[in-house]
Amino acid sequence: MHINNAVVLVTGANRGIGRAFVAELLARGAAKIYAAARDASSIVDDPRVVPVALDITNADAVADAASFAADVNVLINNAGITTFAPLVGGNLDDIRREMETNYFGTLAMVRAFAPALATNGGGSILNVSSAAAWLGLEHSNGYGASKAAVWAMTNALRVELSGQNTQVTGLYMASTDTDMIAAFDMSKNTPQAVVIAALDGLEAGELEVLADDETRTVKATLSADPVTTYPQAVRHIHTQAG
């Protein structure tokens, strides 16, 4: 899929990774970018950028966007939230909100735009997920579960949309320097580095983009024995048994 002269819609485009997507798409020669966000007032000002006020959890707004942007041939599902909620101690409403936005909102966008992509030759979908999809933590597991659901959805969409020649790519990354985790002092990717890796992979026809070494390491643990990945659980079990 070539970005040059493409018509692209990016959700969550007003800041962080979404804003970096818009900048890199412009640099790569996209013909038009529908930059969608709940608050579209801070979208990049450029003749090729069309701001779109969009809440991906609102079915009517999603349908209106699909009608308005019917010439799209690349859909980048970047919008997402985290509340840092653990599954047991966290607020269940927060966990539901993460799933509603990250999974059901992304799915709503795909369902709404798939017909337009088919009409326009198939095109591409890029779903933004996370290394948290593959790793249990002491926090943020509501977010991780929602991103694991996005991973499963992305795999399934490749099959369901193959008949209309739509390329479906998943993007996975470790901690990235956005407003979402600005308060945390840790090693972080830059949004620009993640976006460059994502669009390089999309243009190369890759179905999965692992944006950094940490993500590649986490993905590799999927084939490991959980005893190795979660030694704290093993110690607890042995303590209880003793």
C-alpha cells in the first residue's frame, strides 16, 4: 500500500501518536487526510488535512464519518484510552469504557468503513494495539485486555476482509511518550519513531509491526512457559501449597 496520493483517515489525530501519524502522512505525500478526534479544534492546519469531530463510541457519528469520508483507502484506528485499572481492584466502569473505546470503537470504525475500502480497491486498515496485549501487569490490565481483543480482532479481519483485497495490519509498541503516560518516569519510544515503523510496515505489506525491541521481546514470551513469564505467581502457589 503506497501512502503517496492515498486518502487516509486517522482517529485520535489531535495529539500524541495520532498527531505524529498526520505529520508523517503529509511528509509521505498523502493526498488527503481526514484527521478525526473528539476535539478537532487542535488538528494540524494544512490544506490536505480535513478535521473531523468524531467520537468512535457514538454509532451515529461513526456512520456520518463513513458517509462524509467515502473516498478513504487507508483507515488508521489509533484512538484509544487507558484508565490504568487493574482487573480486580479497578473500577468496572473504567474497564468497560476501555473496552468500549479500544475494542468496540475500533470495530465500529472497521464495520463502517469496510464498504468504502472495498469500493476504492480494497485499501488498508492499520489497527493500533500495544505490547500490553501480551503481558499481565500489576495495573492497566483492563487496557491490556482491550488491546488483546484488538489483536484477536485484527487477526480475524485479515480473513474476513481478504475477499475484498483489504490489507489489515496490527501495530504493537511498548511505552511511548504521549499524554497518556506523561507522568511516568520510564524509557519511552517517541511517537515519530513508532509512526515511521508503522507506515514503513504498512507500505511494505507487513501484517504485523512490532515497533521496538521491548515489544519484540514481549511477543516472544507467547511461546514460553507461563512459569517463566510469571515467576511471582509460581512463588505464590508454592507458598500456599507449603
